[in-house]
Amino acid sequence: MENFIILGSVILLLALSFLVGIKSKNDDTSSGFLGSSKSFGPLMVALSGTAAVASGWMIVGFPANIYTSGNYMTSNALMAGAFALSYIFIGKKVRALAEVNDIATLGDLIQARYKSTSLRLVASLVLFLGCFAYLAAQISAGASLFTYMFGWDTLTGSVIMFGVVILYVAIGGESAGIVSQAFQGAIMVVVGAIIIGIFFGQGGFAELSNLVAENNTVTGSNGVTHTFEPIMFSAFGTATPAASMNYFLLAWLGTVCQPAILTRMFALKNPRDLPKLAIQTGVTQAIVSFFGIAMGWLVIIFVLSGRIDPLADPSTATWVLGEELGFFIQVLLYTAAVAAIISSASMYLSIGASALSKDVLQCLGFKFDEKKQIKVSRVAIVFVGVASILLAAFSSDTVALLGSLGWATFMTLYIPLILIGLIWKKANKTGMLAAAIIALVGNIIGMLLPLFVDIQWPFGLPWSVYLMAITTFVGVYVSYLTYDEVRDAPAEKNIRALNI
């Protein structure tokens, strides 16, 4: 009976998200449908950005990693500061470009900066690859809740949960996504605050330290033994220096380079609200980050105190914790986890479909009027969404490989194109096209190579870190060699925007 009430709460969340989404639809213009340009106030954008970036990884992945490896995941909490820095230092330039150009997609932003159709095409392909990868991974994570509770297969859970998301994004476009994400973000912040309160109510850091000091090895009635080494609770846990550095890069540079952040910069209605947006997003993201981390610590407290058995499968940490905290908290926790998953899914669905339906097709010579562009975009949303559900349902190995691309896919592209390109005036289309091509080919290699070769990269760093360094170096070096002040100068209005 309790499981069906939880299912009812998830269905209610989906229904409310659908209603909120379609009520806020903006299909008067293709720019409004694709990008919600200059449409929302700072709080709405802040909650939307928090929800879209947090994803199921923060609510489901964080607790599992804290449980197995300790505190190195806390470096990801630093992304709260990265939000503020990105909005203040990059946001004003992006927002200024949006003031003097009709920018609805990241492809539009790249075109305004570099005046290159070829660069826009390759960058949009990388963006689509990353969005499709992350979307499939989110769908797989969301379906795991229904598998855990009811034993349903991935296809059934995916269709129930993400069919609704596809529907309201297809009807309402990016505006529907942003407003529904803000609603879902508010749920995550409220439930997060409750879980953080429970952590401190259970004794917090003092209780955690005492339990580890008293007896750090536990064998449960399920026959599983787990040892919580004291080093897990040091600054970086059991992670290697390479892993710690990787997560630090993902938290700081990765946040600045995320589509969820870049697109929200030109969705903001008033550019003067950027400082407010920076503070509000930083605060809400900090709460949600600590939410995920506190769940991992709570699971450890409950295992060490004998309240729950050591986990046979650490990936179930969130679901097991919900069962232990009582039915009311369980409903809230599971609902917040679903909100995190579907908010990210809706964002990557709309941005990925827009990259395909507008940027790629336009670069290939297909140009549509306003109404036709919206129709094509809706078809793309349904196509990408259904393809992602089928991939998640029938190819779990592929989803795991795609999910490994994650944030790093965007970083390999947008560190040179956006982070450097908006600050350094000599960044040009030749250098950045070379960087984008390397990002596209390199990410595909990084996904496929593990299928054929058991490879360990130097110093334990993932391939994505090396690819980021390569694309950034190539983009800067080739730009430096080929920059021509006349040929590569942006339009005068864009020069003024970039000088802000």
C-alpha cells in the first residue's frame, strides 16, 4: 500500500509539472519556444538552473559515492560558488550579446561571436551528443526507482515518467521546461532543508565521528560487511589526488560551461538582475548539494548504529534511507529525487532537440518560418525523447558509456569557445573550429575506445581532462597564429557587448 502512495505522489508531481509546463508555454515566436529569451525573473531562473544542474546524480549519485568513498564528493558542493562567478563574469557578456542579437540557442550565441556557420554546426553536434548522452542516463536513473519499488522493467518506468516530460516540453517549449524546473527546484530546496535538519538532529558531524571511532566495521544480518575508514572523513576521502582534482574541475569549470547555465543567462528578463541571479542560484545550489551529501552521511550513521544493514548495492542508498526515515519523509525524499531527475531530463531534452532542429538544420541550409520552425522543433523533441527512452530500456551498457560523457562533453567544447572566447578578443573562428572538431572526434573516441581496449590514462585522470586541455590549447594556439583584426572582428554591436 505504501509503495502505491509513493507512486501516487510521483504521478502527482508529474501531473503538476505537466500543468505548470503547458500553462507557461511560449510558442508565439520560435525564439520564445526554443530559448525563452528575456522572459523570466532571477528567482525563476535560479531555481530552474539549480534543478537542471543538480539532476539525479546529485540526489542519487552523491549519497552512493559518499557511502563508498567519503568526502571527496564534497568538492562538488563548491559549484555553488561557481554559479556566482559564472553569472557575474561570463553572464554579463552573454546577456549583452542577447540584448543586441536574437539569441534563442547556444548556436545563435556562437554565430554572434564568431560569424562561422561551420563552427556553429560542429559545436551543435557536440552539444547534441552531450545532451542525448545525459538525457539517456537520466532516464535510466529515473526508471531505477520503479525497478527498486515494483520490479518494473526500465521501459515501463521510463515511459511513465518521461512520457509526461516529453509531452509538456513538446507543447510548451523551453518556457515550459524552465517553469516546471523552477517548480521542481523549489521542491528539492524544501526537502533538502528538511533532510539537512534531520542529519543534524541525528547528531551531525559529532555523531558521525564518534561512531567511526568506536567501531568502523559492521556486518549486517544480510551478510554484508563494510568498513568505514577514518580517512573517508578527511577533506578528500579515499579518492586519489587525480580523482579529487577531476571533481574540482567538474565543479568549477564544469558549472560555468554547462548549457543549463549558459542558456539561463539569456532567459533572464532584465540584465541588471544578474547579481541577484548569481546569489540566488548559489544559495539554492548550496542547499541541494548539501542535501545529497547529508544523505550519504546519514546512511553511514544508520549503518554504524545498526539501524540498517550495510548496503549490498550502494546505488540504492537514497531509496534505503527513505525507507528508514519513515513513510512521510520517504514520500518527500522520493518525490524530490524524481523532481531532480525529470528537471534535468527536460532541460537536456529541449536544448538537445533545439541544437538539432534549428542549429544543425540551419547550418545544412534548411531555413523555416516561425511556425514551421516550432513544428520542426516539436518533432525533434519527440524524436529525441523517444530515442532516449528506447536506448535506456534496451541498451544499458551503451547508456553507461553515454553517461560517462556527462558534463565533461560540454567542458571540452565550451571552455575554449565560451569561457575563453568571450574574454579573449583574439579567439577566432579558425582556432575554435579546430577545437570543436577535436572535441567532437575526441568525445566519440572516449566513448567507443573502452569497448575495445582496457586503457588507463596517466595519473588516473579520465580522458575528458586531457581532451579539455587539448581543445583549449588548440583553440588558443591556432587563434593566436591565425587572428586577423579585420576578418575576425565581430560586428560592431557585438564588440560593444563583449567589452562590457
